[in-house]
Amino acid sequence: MILMNDFRAESAEVQAAMLQGVQRVLSSGWYVLGEEGRRFEQAWAARCGMAEGVGVGNGLDALEIGLRVLGIGPGDEVITTPMTAFATVLAVQRAGAIPVLADIDPRTGLLDPVSVKRCLSPRTRAVLLVHLYGQLHAPGEWQALCRTQGLYLLEDCAQSHLARWDGQSAGSFGEFGAYSFYPTKNLGAAGDAGMLVLHDPQMAERARCLRNYGQSERYHHPELGMNSRLDEMQAALLLARLPFLAHWTARRQAIAARYRAELQQSAVRLLAAPAQGQSESHVYHLFVIACAQRATLQAHLTAAGVQTLCHYPVPVHQQPPATDWPRDPAGLLHAERHAAQCLSLPCHPGLSDGEVERVIAAVNAFCG
Ligand SMILES: Cc1ncc(COP(=O)(O)O)c(C=O)c1O
């Protein structure tokens, strides 16, 4: 079976680097909030072109802490997309605020600014972009919209490690970028991990306090926080994997280029290619196609030995806890159609050229 992800296919070089990291942590005898975490925070913030990185337990907590640091809470509305991992909206709810769902642009699956404008209200405090599938798109237009409306721009970067627009990194366009390092992400740990990247050292200090019970110094709690600390083992593993990330990203982009060039588009539709001159803006966390006969295509691919997944089969507003959440009064029809048709093909950096050819042949056999 050609899998969506296959960590066993990783090279001996990567595994050796990770083992060295594990060994370093065990020898140090220090397991939570230490030198490895600080080094990874600095390294990742630098890769994002940001002044501060605050390592946390996962991407969900990175988002919640970021919202709380900005004082976004009860009574406030945050406009975001229904086509995302549920964690995006769960973070808004957990901060005490209200997620307001705008529709997507069907060409990319990303938030549609026209729909966002229909969702504005006097309670709107922020627009939370999700760089879905690895796509960073037109951040300058979002900055302009938020500036005009007096809103914070926030970035969920769980799927967009190393994505750049005009050379500027995902996570650096708004108040914060929230990263997940869940194992399947483009940069993944061997467990849960996340990071908030910020411009402002004072906001970073507050985030450090919130991730550690709201503790400013040992046993002093100026506010109520949570336990969401990036542990030393995951930080060391991420530091070990970081030097390989650029190469992995280039491999994902090369696989995507072959899919774009060779997949027949009769029964399936490809999402839009990156904008002209912005080849770095898509890091292909997922390669997603759309197909009106998705269930039949998926069964055909499984029979041909190709695993696929749907990201995401049920949009946020159709999940039971979200049925009465506010949304675009014009409806969320593009998100609903996308949810019914989207299909993710294997696109991880460990795929061989032969496997990529087999995926293409299997999809084209369905189209033919
Ligand atoms: C878009 C998006 N946001 C947030 C998250 C949450 O990250 P984590 O699983 O690390 O909490 C994920 C991960 O699934 C994601 O894909």
C-alpha cells in the first residue's frame, strides 16, 4: 500500500540524528522547559523571521494561548474558515470567544475575503487565517482588510511550515503564528508539540506564563494558565529533524509538480496552483484534488494500493457542537461542496518516483 505518511521510510541519517537528540536529553537529566526547548524556540522563530518562539504542548494550545495573550475572550468574535481541522475553532471556543464561519474560495479551499466581509460585526476582533494544505495566499490583502477594519490578523500555520510569500514566512504577517508539530506535519515530532511565534517580547513573556499554570516565577500565579509545556525530548527530536525540512519541502513540491503535470483532469479537478512568482507559497502538506464521484474514486485507489484521506469530510458548521455557531448569512455552500468532493493523495517526502508514478497511473485509469 502507498501510504499517506510512512515514518519507517525515513533515512538512517534522520534516525541517527534523532537518536543523538534522545541521548543528549537522557544524559542531561532535564526533561521539561530546558536548553533543548530554548534552542528549538530560537531556531524555529528565526526560520519564521520572528523575534520570539514559545514552545507549547500542541497546535491547539498555541492558538488558544495566542488568543488569550491578545485579550480575545468572552463576547468577542473571531472570523475563520469551516474548512479546517476542528482544533482551529476549538481554540477560539476554549479562549471563551465565538468562532464565526465564513465561506471558502473553491479554487483553493482557503477563506474567501468577500464572505469574511459579510461576517463582520461590532464584536469582531480578529480574522484567523488557516494556511490550509500548506498554502499561504495573498497575505498583504488580509493585512489591508484587517487594518481597515481595526482587527487582529492571526495565522494558523499547522500545515504551512516554511511557506513564504515574497520571501516572508507564514506566521509573520499578523499578531502571531501558531504551529503544530504533530508527527504528520511537514515538521513533526515523535508525539505532540507546538509553538507560538510572535513579534513582541512582552506578549511572548505572557504566553510563557500562560503555558505554565499562569506562573510568572516559581509558585507565583498572577493569572490562571494551563499546563502546555514543550518537553525536552520533543524539542531535541525537532532540532534533529529541522536541518532536513528544506529538503523534505522541496521533495513535496517536486511530487506536487508531477501530479500537476501528469494527472488527467476529466473526472478530477486540481486546486489552483500557487500564484505567479510565488512558488514557495505552497509547501504541499497535502495534495488535494476534487472529484464528484469521490467514494468511487477512493475505492478504486484503495484497490490499486493507494491510501487516500479526506481533509475534511465534514465542515465545521456541520459538526454537532457547531450547528448554531454564527456564519455567513449567504451560507457556506463552497465549503459544503468541497467537503463532499475533496480527496488527499499521498504526497510525503519519502515517496519514491515509482510510487508517484503508480499514484498518477491509478488516478488516470479512473479518469480514462
Ligand atoms: C489547521 C490545523 N490547526 C490546528 C491543528 C492542531 O494541532 P495539534 O494537533 O498539534 O493540536 C491542526 C492539526 O491537526 C491543523 O491541521
